Amino acid sequence: MPVRSAEASWKGTSKNGQGWLRTETGALQGTYSFGSRFQSEKGTNPEELIAAAHAGCFSMALSLMLTEAGYEPEAIDTRAGVSIEPQDGGFAITRIVLTLKAKVPGIDEATFMSHANNAKEGCPVSQALKAVPVELNAQLV
């Protein structure tokens, strides 16, 4: 199996410096700073990239589970919100919220929720992030 990678560079102090992040394919890249990470300044940040990875992984895992169960999902739209907060003199990722809207013909609510919860627990990114509580808000549309 392939090894996926990304790069980061940082110049300067933590509060006044700046850096850049780039995936190996170049599909995702951007600059980041203290302000873009812990305030509302423009730029990217590591938590945003974790959110993108989690939303993508969860959506694909749910699609696989639904397909294997005989359903053909028309749309799976997921937003991941990653919270970072001051903690113990530093910062910590304290929570991830997955917000899901899916269109899956022929499925009932209970079956849909069962698959959604299984995807939340089982996708590889969820597995890697087990130290962080993950909440799921799912809606079948």
C-alpha cells in the first residue's frame, strides 16, 4: 500500500512567524500562521486539514458500507468541525463533529443510522483519532 505524505515549513516565532503546508500531490496547499490557526485570520491550519481528511474518509467509508449492504447512495455530504482549545498551558484538539446529510433511496432511518455510526467508528481517520471524542449529527434527506 502507498504511503501518503505532506510537508510543512515554519519560519519565525510561534506568534509572529508563518509557514506553509502542502500535500505531496499539491492538491491542498496554503499558508498558515498563529492567527489562521487560533484566531480568524486568512490562511489554512492543521486542524482544517484534519477536518478535510476526516470528512472525506467518513463519507467514503459510509458509501462502502451502504453499497455492501445493497443500497446505492445518491449523495453523502459531510462537514467535519475540529475544535482546538487552550488546555494545560498549550492547545489540544478537544472535539470533532461530523455533520452528515445523505440521500440513500430505499433505506429506513434506523438502518441508515446504524451504517453511519459504524462508518464513524470504523473509518481509518476515525481510528487514528481515537483520542478525540467524535460526535455524529446525521440526517437522511
